[in-house]
Amino acid sequence: MTNDSLTLFDQAGGLESILLPDGELKFAARFYSPADADRLFQSLLDETGWRHESIHVWGKLRLQPRLTAWIADPGVAYSYSGITMQPGSWTPALSQIRQAVSAATGRPYNSVLLNLYRDQQDSMGWHSDDEAELGRNPAIASLSLGATRTFKLKHKTLAEQKTLSIDLQHGSLLLMAGSTQHHWQHAIAKQTRLIGPRINLTFRQIYC
Ligand SMILES: O=C(O)CCC(=O)C(=O)O
Ligand SMILES: [Mn+2]
């Protein structure tokens, strides 16, 4: 399934629903105009304290295939795959984006995870954002800037349910909500075609 064949409806606040069983997805292909997205991409690339973190995978410590940064309100901590992220503070650009994303999705967010995919070889393996501190049905708002990458979703138990692919282009916003994290996993695969850097921001509400 590609963007062309997705069922889109209910255009409210620029976000359109994508129908999928056992989950709730909303998508705005052009949440930011190309000019605004260019400006935000450059300031986030330059102003973020990017880190190359190791995580525990099957008992071994492995460098992640991407750079990351974690920004959160004071007192908010986040751990996953055996690491605890050291939070940085909100820059003017990130505060501005948080406000816009929160207004469009109707949700509060007290943190954002930033991922920098340096080129086509950087990736993110299959996972759900289902850590206990995100609560039962978390809303995760995902903003993409830079090179277009394909976001894949696969159902955890319905074998006949095809893997979905959504191209996340420069300036797009994807909201995952409802029971999506309970029933689906998502991933960003490596690509063979040469591509430039991409920054992805996932806004989250952490319950301490
Ligand atoms: O880069 C993306 O689009 C996905 C990022 C993601 O799944 C995450 O940060 O948990
Ligand atoms: Mn995720």
C-alpha cells in the first residue's frame, strides 16, 4: 500500500484519517510548507546536541544506526532498550513546533525524541512505542523533515493484514493514536538508493 491507495477522509485541521484496523492514524502531507520545513530542518540540524547512543539488543550493546536527542520538560525522564535518555531543553524552534503540533492534534506533549538519519544506511528496526510511561493508548505525533523515507507498519497478529507503507515527506505530520501501539509495529528500513539526511521528531506525553 502506498500513499496513493490509502483511504483518506475527514479533513480536519489539515490532518486526514488513514483507515486501518485496530489503530488510529492521521496524516498531513504538507503540515509545513517546503520553505518553513527547509528553515526548521536547518535550525534543528545545527542547534541539536546530536548523540550516537548504544542500546541493548539481544543482550549486546550496539550503536544505534542513527543519531538521537531527547528534549523534555523538567523532571520528565525516558528509558528504552536499556538506556535512559539525558534530556535537553526546548529551543525556540522546538517550542514553536510543539505548539503547532499540539494545536493540530489536540493533545499535550511534554517531550520529543529527535532522530537524525544521516543517509540511506540509517534506520529504525520494528518496534512499538509502548513503554509503560507513555500510558495505555499513547498519541505519538511524528514530524518529518529532509529526505523522504518510507514508514512501514505491520500488524502484530493479523497474518492476512498487509504491511502498510507511508512515504513521510519533508514537512509531513503523522499522528499514531488509539490502540495503534498495542496492535502494530513500525519501522524505517535502510534503502539502497543514495539519499540525504532526514530528521524525525516524535512528540510524546510521558507520565512520571
Ligand atoms: O523516523 C520515524 O519516522 C519513526 C521514528 C520512531 O518510530 C520513533 O522514534 O520511535
Ligand atoms: Mn516509534
